[in-house]
Amino acid sequence: MARFDVGDSVSWNSEAGRVSGKIIKIHDSDFEYKGHRRRASPDEPQYEIKSDKTDHIAAHKESALSKNG
């Protein structure tokens, strides 16, 4: 079961440092993302997150994310 919800503010590490954004979609089954097949399941969901600073959309596993207080 997903630990985060759509609309939650989260952060993650990227090559550019710590990035934050809002969850816009939760995947609980495999999906296509930027031309690549991403693995997801109800036990290991993946999240699409829109960056707070840019319009960039990222996809991350739950383990890569921290909820912003």
C-alpha cells in the first residue's frame, strides 16, 4: 500500500542536489515512463512528482522519497 498520497509534498536527491515537489500520480503496476518500462506493484509503488521549481516530472520509488513537513 502506498505510503504517500497524490498532493503530498516530498523531496529526493538528484544530481543537482535535494529537489522537492508534489506527487501527481501513483503507479501500482508496471508503466511506461519517457520511453522506458518502469516496474511498480501495490507493494512497491512508484510516484510521478512535479518539481516545485520547474515543470519537470520525475518518477521515483517510495524508498527514494521523504515527506516534507
